[in-house]
Amino acid sequence: MNTECNPVRERGNRNVHCPYYGDCLDYAIEKSWAYWGCGHCQYRSSQAARPEIRLTAADSVVYYDLPLEIYREI
């Protein structure tokens, strides 16, 4: 496990925008933890891995494209 990671086996919030989230998740899965949190980690508030999403009024697609397969026949 990455030495920067510090997951704890307790219910709590997780920071999916943390650059080490994937490593912590892998560690929790390896240990078969049913739950885990970032409560004791120094990166619990980090937004480093948060993607930048730019939306403007000039965007040409203002709806979601959904596959037809998700609709069921009545």
C-alpha cells in the first residue's frame, strides 16, 4: 500500500477526489472491509483529483444521450 494512504476501518465519509482514493479502496478490498473511511487521513479534504468540468451556455448538447436498451417494452 502507498505510504500516503491512511484508510481506517470505521464508518465514515470517503473522499473520491483524493489522489490516493484508488489505493485506499484497493487496500480495503484486500482486507475484506465491509466499510472504511478517510477520517484520519491528511488528504480527507483534498480536491487534487477532482476533474475540471466546463459548462457554458454555448454548449450545443443540453440533454443526455441514453441508449434505447434501457427502455423496456410495455
